[in-house]
Amino acid sequence: MSDAPERPLRADAARNRAKLLDAATEVFTTRGVGVPTEEIARAAGVGVGTLFRHFPTKEALLEAVMVRRLETITARTAQLAAEAEPAEAFFACFRLVVDQSAGKNEFVRALAAAGVDVHASLQESTTAMRTQLAGLLSGAQRTGAVRPDLGLPELLALLVGTGATMEQLPADPSARERIYEVVFDGLRPH
Amino acid sequence: MSDAPERPLRADAARNRAKLLDAATEVFTTRGVGVPTEEIARAAGVGVGTLFRHFPTKEALLEAVMVRRLETITARTAQLAAEAEPAEAFFACFRLVVDQSAGKNEFVRALAAAGVDVHASLQESTTAMRTQLAGLLSGAQRTGAVRPDLGLPELLALLVGTGATMEQLPADPSARERIYEVVFDGLRPH
DNA sequence: CTAGAATCGGACTGGCGACTCCGTTTCAAA
DNA sequence: TTTGAAACGGAGTCGCCAGTCCGATTCTAG
């Protein structure tokens, strides 16, 4: 489209960029998106100047983190979808997304609150994810494992909501499991 | 305990306090807790000075709003619990709480993030609510309408999570209804 | 009606945090 | 090695917002 010329980054620049992304992922997920940029820079072992040279805006950094996460999840989802039969794959992916989305709801909120209609790069990644999920859903419905009246919007909402449910729970694995039982039972027909 | 003397508020002061609470409830729920205090004061038709005289801190205002909401919900819950039989009351209250909690998750987060171990007044209200819900839950379990392995923590988490689910949904009443079907189905035994 | 106490309003302050600027350092092409 | 372009770091700027202060206003007791 438009990103044609792009000279390759200098070695140190590429290294710093990667360190920033890692640090930002870590800090944002554990301490929330409110953490000052300077702390992220410090965690990455670089100066704020460097941070803002790579990501012109705090929001841009947030977006980059989201994109990477989404891509990871989408890839694993695709793998699962290919390996297992529809119903099994569907429920496995549901777990995967919920488990991986700890704290991510807050990201989405932060981005949305920033007035952005989700920038191009993010748009792209979310679309890929949605496509995956839509396929999984209709596959599972075709085999009768999931009630047929659910659409993609409901599935998406349930994924986010189940993530929120898990965040509220004390770190008790058996309670988590019970929540999954409730939701999965509800997803099955009748 | 300690709030003994409390002279009654002057007429205008009481009026302004009420206007502030109403405005804050409205603004916080529709535009989020990040809205500057000045806007809340303007929405209430008073100056910031007045706002801070009634609520020494933005956080205190947030808390007051929460308390009022919780008390309202708790009262309605109690009423429902008294009028209907256990199972019916349980599910009706579940709906009530979820419907009324639009945007409230964000409040709780904001308070928790402020480092407060939830101040005394809020503590009290939440305890009342929890007691209500605990009663409702065990009642519904006794009649066999709800799976017996669920505890209060799971119920609380599911209430918050279902609220989050609803917030993600496009404003489509039938989709909302489908979500309730999923969750309620999952809550029932087997 | 009047005084003075309670309240009000909004200009002002202080601190915080996103982002900029530029002298210094590091890389890599020749 | 040399050299200039690329990248770095972090002190400094700027705007925003919670919370303060005090002269002006509005209640209400007598």
C-alpha cells in the first residue's frame, strides 16, 4: 500500500525496539495501561527519547503490543483448528483466548477511549482473528456441539466477558474450571 | 460510631450535594471515570469549590456514587427475594444486577487502582449485597435450580463478567437474551 | 429586617506525565 | 580507519487536572 521504502533498521535500533515491545507487554499486563512511559523505558533499559522515536505515541506503543499478542493468539488458534476436530478445537480455542487475554480488555478500552477507531494495523489483526473464530464457531455448530442460534458477535462478547470473569476470581484453579464448565455447558445446545 | 454531632445541612447545601451525586452518576456511567471533576461540577450547575467541599476527593465522590447504586440494587434485590420463590428470585436478581451494573466494573477498578482497600462505607454496602446474594444462591441451590458446586466468589465473578459481556454487545435485545440463556443454562445443574 | 455564619464560585497552584530537542555516542559503508 | 548518518539519553517544555483559597453571596435564627 504505502510502506514501500523502509530501509532495514540498524542493529541496535532493532534490538531496542524489541526490548521496548517486551517490556511494554510485561508492564502493561501486570500493572495496567496507566503506567507512565518513563517506567516502560526504564524497564526496557533505554531512554524515553528512544521509546518515542520508535513509537510516536504511547497509544501507538499500546497498539503495537496488541497487534503482536493478537497475531500470536491467531497463529495458535489456526494450529489448533487444523489439528483437532471442530468441536474440540472450538472449546480449546475458547480457553486459549480467555487465558491469554488477561488484562487485555483494559487495552481495548484504553484504545477505544483514546478516540481511535482502531488503527489500520490493529484492524487487520482483529479481522484475521475474527475470521478464525467465525470458522471455528460454524464448524462446532455444524457438528451440533454448540447451539446454532449464536452469532459471532455473541461469541466475541462472551470471550471478553469470560476473561473479565476470570480476572475477578481469586487465583483458584478449581474455581476457574467451574467457570469454564458453566460457560461451556451454556454454549451447548438445549 | 463517630459521626454523632452532624448538624443538618443548610437547604442549598443539601440541594447541591444531591445535584452533584446525580450529575456524577450520570457522567461517570456514560463517559467513564476519567472525566475531569470540573465537568461534573458544571453538569451539576455548581463550582468546583462546592464539589470539593462536599466530597474531599474525586475518589470520595466515586465512592459515594457507588454506595448509592449498591444500596438501590440491594433494596430491589431484597424485595425480589421476598416476593418470589427461590429459583425465580435468583435468576431475576441476576438479571437485575447485570442490567444495573453498566459501566460499574470500571468504577470498581478505579477504586481498587486508587490503592484503597475499599473504604468503610463501601465495605458496608458491599457486605450487605453479598449477604443478599449468598442467601439467594443457597436458596436456589436447595431447590435444585442451580448447580451445587458454585460458591459465592464464582457467582460474584460471573455477575461482573456477564456485565462485561453485555457491554461488548451491540445494542441488540435479542442478542442480550441469548447471552442470558447461555449463562442461565450453564448455571443449572448438569 | 438584619447580622453573621454557612456556602458558594472560580481563579490559582502544584505535581505529574506525554512528548520534544539537541549534544553525545554508536554503527556500518567505503 | 575514517566519517557522516542513524540512533541514543535524559533534561526540559507544555498542558491537564485534582485540590486550595478567599472575596462574594445566600441562608436562617432572632
